[in-house]
Amino acid sequence: MTLSLFIQSLINGLNQGAIYALIALGYTMVYGIIRMINFAHGDFIMIGSYTLFYTIPLMVNAGMPAWLSVIFAIVICSAVGVLVETIAYKPVRKAGSMSALITAMAMSLFLENLAMVLFGAKPHNVQKIFSLPSVTLLGVALPLNVLLTIAIGVAMMLGLQLFIKKTKMGKAMRAVPQDRDASILAGINVNRVITVTFAIGSALAAVAALMYCAKYPRVTNDMGSMMGIKAFIAAVLGGIGIIPGAMLGGILVGLIEIFVKLFAPGWYEAITYATLILILLVKPSGILGKNVGEKV
């Protein structure tokens, strides 16, 4: 492998990993608070992408930058996330993990089929979001568009980490999974915390949609399914429920995919899943997770 090819693959892997990491953060936030895997989370990216498809032309015609359409995507994705939590997930919170899991899978199928009814199964091409030149690094032409999406992903992840660690709502988010009853006694509105968590996770999916469409300007109703699975793998790989773990897992999955595609194009899916299985065999709690014995 030449140095130029290595650098190009590394940048592409980081770009893909940043997208997976942002989606994984949504998984890990919800799981960290209510111990639920929201399998419909990947479909929020699909919703954000369709929002970008329809709002980017409006922004461009108004003489504004195309990327500002992400504001609409954030608002719509957050609203859908809160609506899904209120209508579908809240009634089954106390019904057990299996009921919540089935509800999440059903909601994912519902959103995908609803999108097909509303927008059709035909792919939609998104207008160019960023128009930036390329820079040359060690003889490799690197598009600044890709570097910008990586920077956006890192900034969003660091911002979320600061929010969780420093703000009152962030501290409440950390307190609720530790002891929900004690949190209620301390004056924390658990329902509000869960709603805010879904809103933030869905907003991150909207930003991930911006990054994805900047790299792959194509929207379909089922685009969220596979990305959701990859992001779930990333969350478990890094340690689900741990924000830095979601970041690490996303970057690792992105790098594994790109470099395996380089050497064995037909094997990248299998090796991605095999990596997850290997990590779970060696360290079931994930790379950054801690093995905690269950109290009986």
C-alpha cells in the first residue's frame, strides 16, 4: 500500500466513522437512561435526509448556504423522536425489555414504509451541500468537504460530552440510570429527562444525515436500516451506554470498513460483524465498558 492510498483511506474511514459515531451516540444515550435499544434510531437519519432533500433547494433559492437546512432537519428529527417516544415507547416502559424491543423494531418498519408511501421507493439525489476546494497532503488531494464533516462530527461529540458532564440536565441524565427512585426524590423529572434525551439523540441523527448526504448525496426510504445496524455495532463495540465508547466504536467500524474494502471488497460486512463477535467474546461490556456483577 502506498502512503497516498493509506492517507486517502484513513480520511475516508474517519469520515465514515464520524457518521457512525453520531448515530451510535443516539443509541447509547437512550440505552444509558432507560436501558432500551431504539432500533428506529437509524430511520431518523432517513427522516433528516429527506428533510435536507426538500429544504436545501429552498435555502439555495433564498440565497442562503445549503448547509443551513440542517436546522430544519434538527427540528423535524427532534420532533419525530419525541413523538415516537411519547406515543410508542412511553406506554411500554414498564412492560419489559422484550416489549420495548419489539415496539422499536415495529416503529422502524413503520417509519420506513411511511416514507415509501410519502416519497416513493425511488432514490432521491440531494443537491451539493458544501462547495469547498481540495487540499494536497503528501501528494494526496483531500476534499475539504470530507475534512469538514469529520470536524463537525468531532465537535458535536465533544459538545455532547461537555453537556453531559457540566450541565444540570446532563447530570440528571447520569443520575436517572443510577437510581430512578432516588432521582425522583431528588426532584428530577424523569419523564422530562427521557424526552430531552430522545430529542438530543434525534438531533444528532439529523447532523449525521447532513454529513452522510454531503458524502453520499442519495436518499432512500430504507437507508437508515443498515446504518442503524452499523451504528448499533459501534455502540456495543465501544461500550453501549458510554459516550466516549460510542465515539471510539464508530471510528473503529468506519476504519475497519474502509480498509477491508481496500483489500477484500466482498468481506467488509462479514469482518465488521466478526469484529463485534470477537470483542463480545473477549470483553462483553465493550472496549470501554466495565464488567459489573448483577445484584441479586
